[in-house]
Amino acid sequence: MKQIALYGKGGIGKSTTSVNISAALSDMGLDILQIGCDPKRDSTRMLMRGRLIPTVMDQVRERGDRAVMLDDVVYTGYGGIRCVEAGGPEPGVGCAGRGIIATFQILERLSALHGDVVVYDVLGDVVCGGFAMPMREGYAQEIYLVTSGELMSLYAANNICKAIKRLSGRTRGICRLGGVIGNGKNLDREEELITCFADRIGSALTGFIPRSQIVQMAELNKKTVIEYAPESSQASVYRQLAGTILENARLDIPEPMEMEELESLAYEFLSD
Amino acid sequence: MNSYRTEGCTLSGALSVTTAIKDGITLIHGPEGCAHHNSSLLHALMVDSGRLFAPAILSTSLTETEVIFGGEEALEDTIRRAAASEPGVICVLTSCVSAAIGDDVRAVCRDFSHLPVVVVPTGGFLGGGFSQGVEEALMALSDFGEMGEKTGSVTLIGEKNLEYEVEANYQEVSRLLSLLGISIELRFVRNITATAMKKLGSSSVNILRDPSLIRVGNFLESRFGIPFIPGFPVGLEETLVFLETVGKTLGIDSSRAAAAEKENQHRLIGSFHNFHGRVLSPGGNGPPDQPVFKELEQIFDISFEDHGKPVPIPDPLPVGTSGLSRMLHRWRRICRE
């Protein structure tokens, strides 16, 4: 079983990227489990034809931890992909990080973590120990950073490297950086910049997804690009990315950059 | 690693104060364990000093569910449950857990402004220990005090409700004040009703249990304009100075009271003449360096050496002439054994 996690700044396109990777992998005949680890709970929506599925935390709130059963939290979507949303508290109260930890405990109890590939789609930044849960021993071994060429997105990706480095340093820490996925925002020399960033943190560019209107179209139709426009070039990009991830054997312990270093890197690629 | 008496749990410190309000309910916003171990401790110590009733403590019983989704609703429910028995005050104490998840306890309690709800911040991981809990509780409860005509009487601040000799120490301070013709208006907070706390602004001097409460003394002085004396007296000389200081603060001539007490102390010294020359070895907190032990060496000709007869040193130290007398009697019994 391959377990991968996608981390990156909020709104950078992690969910869009991960659902398309899951859909592409599923099309290859693989058994996929996608787990959304974000209280916003919209990670798997495009795999579920736009449906916001009940979250693990919703079920806990309604019926209590012990009463939650597999069918209450695992929903089958496009291509038989099993979808789970961790969910969490209402914004502004409680502890969302603890919600992620509780979700993992429940999924373990229900023996839900199986399949050929498990894809974890994790909240924008590593805000506390709870959101680092997917990186812990027994869960995702490969972390992929999703970033655009914007400085704040690179900054968030760089920050996540710190968490990967810390966790990989533990005695039985198996989590490694699998690579950097560029999600284009139509900036000049963007792919070049992200490639350079990946190199500087001791990793490599796994794939670059150019900005495309078709992504927006697919989402408005409540589908992944893979499902909505399977013949499109954008779908090919996602399929290629999924293939690269599936075959990827390069796993690194990243070396995060200093802020100044990161800024001057971004400067180098500014257009005149 | 040592765990000193003044450190430990902020929550326990605050509870030692709030559970001494006879018609009050204390609500711990935390997991049940916080309420359980504190209740057990308080109950055991209260039984020891003759109070057979379990302290009135309620828990919001936080579990992982409340940690994730927030514990504010559990707090609201528990305040309502507490209010049903119409207590004189509902003291809401936070815990490490509720503080860590950031429940806005003050905001929740403000919604119950029609009830006598007092919030005491006692999230122990924030760095405070037992003493800070005591201070926080006393300052929070001072909200009940009303500014009033000064009555020439005294309020005792922060008696140590969990100490073994709390009543004996009260009796001694009460006896000393009676020599000056002064009465104790309020014991803040020991075995009083919530209504009684209104009188906090009416006494003419506050006497702190010990100098660790100086922040509370200053706070009450700025709030109600009441001067304070920093602690109960320890040792014979300090007891005489205490009478003089209280007298001076209240504008009373203390010379007759001091003379009477000096006479009393002479009788005590006389009754221990056969104790002279004793070599004792203090137990507990190591060699005594407080002035009271120097005084004992000089007046009673006692010396403290490692090879001497082991005797216990009470903690806290004995209050006034009577406290010293009790300690000496105990030592003499041990020496005779």
C-alpha cells in the first residue's frame, strides 16, 4: 500500500490536484482511499459529484466516538474511490488538530486504511501536531508539496519542509518528501521558479500543472477533470502526474530555506 | 525533583478558597479527573479538620469531543445545572484543557450576568502554582465586596483553609486583636456566605495570612482603600510588633495590649525553664533559618544541631504566642519519649 499526502498553502489547489490524481489512479484500476484532513471538508467533493459527505467528526458529534461505523464515514465516489472527510469543529471553537488525531484513531479502529493507494489531502499549513498526524509513522511516507510560484505559497511549502525534516529525524520516522507539484497561476517563468525551489530544498519537481479554464469548468460541473474532460490535455497532465507519483522512488529529507533566501529566489524570477 | 508546597496546581489553590464559601458552588471547566482528584484531596483534608461534607464541586466533564468541538456549550449547561440549586455564588474555574483549546470562559459567563458567576483563571500550564490559584480566587471574589463605612474592624485575608492549624491560628489572631479591643469582621474566605463577602469593603484593616499574598493586599488596598498588614505574626517578638502595628494602623494605643501579651509570653518562657540546654535536630525542610528559631535559641537556650533530638518543624510556622507554645509542648513531649 502506497500512502501519499499533499500539503500546501490554503487555496493553492491541493484538493483539485489530489482528486484528479486519485481519479487518474483509479482509472488505472487501483483501489484508492482519499482522506480529506481539513475542517472545510471539501476535499472529496468532486469525487462525490459535488456532495459534501458526512464527516468523521460530524458522526462523532452526533452519535459518539464508539458508535461510529465504517459505513457512516466511508463513501464511494468516482471509479469506486473510497472517500473520507475528517471534518472538525465550527470555525473559531475547539481544537481542529485534535479532531484529525481522533479521526485517525477511528479509521484505525474501523480498519479503514487499506487499498493500493491512500491519498491524504491536508489543511494548508502544519498548524499544530494534529495536522502533522498524516506524516507520522504508519501513515503517509511520501509527502508532496503543492505550490504556485507566488512567494507566500512557496513560503508555506518551505514551512512544511520543517515539519517533514523534524519527523523524518525521529528514530522510526519514515516520512520523506516525495517531490514538489507546481500548480500554475499563470506567472512568468513559474515552472522554472518552482523547479529551482524544489532543487534548493533538496527535492525535485514531480510535475507542473498549467493553469487551465477546464479545471474551473469541471468544478462547476461537480466533477474532476479526469471525469469531465478525459480527452483534454489537462487530464493528460493529471494522468502523467499520477503516473510519476506511482513510480516515484525518490524520497528526500528536505532542507528548508531561510526566508531571505526564499525571497531573493522569488526576486530572481520576477519579470521586468 | 522537589515539589514545593507553594507550587503544584493552580486549580487546587483556587479550590482551597472557593470551596470555603458555605453557600457557593465551584464549577471546574475541565475533564472529570481534575474535579475528582481535587475533591478527594479537599474532602480528606476537610474531614481531618472536622468538616464532614464533601466540597460542592461540579465538573463540566470535558472529553475528547468537547476538546475538538469546543467546551463552551458544556460550560453553559453546567452553569445552568449549578444555578438550579440557587447558590450564593457560582465560581467557574478553568483547567489546563479548557485553557489550551481556548474556550472563551469569560464571554460565556458574561451571558449569565443575572447570576452570581465569578470566573477564576486557573489553567495550570500557564505557569502559576497553588499560591497563584489562591491569589486569583481571592481577587476574583473581591468583586463581591461593596465599598462601605469603615467599621474599625479587621478582615482576615487568605487563611490557609487546608492547613491543619487553621482554626487554632484564627483563634490566636482573634485573641491578640481582642487585647486591642478589635473584632474580626470577615474571614475572606473561610466558612462564610456569599452575602458576607459584601463586607469586604467595610473593614479598617486587612490582615493577610502571610506575605505571599501581598499582591492581594495591594489589590484590595487600591480597590477599597483599606491598608493591610502583611502576615500573621510568627515568634514572640513579632507577635508584640504585630499588636503595635495593628494599633498604629487603626490609631489605637497598643501599649496595654502589648504589656498584657508580654506578661503572657513570660509565663510561657517560665514554664519551659527546664527545657534549657536542649539540643534539637529540626526535621522537614532542613535547618531553620527563620528569625523565630534564632529567637528560640536565645530565649530558651535551645540549640539546633544535626545530632540533636529530631523534632518536626511545622509548615506553615506556628502563629503567635499560642502557636509557639503548642510547638514547644510538642517538642517537649518528643524529648520525654
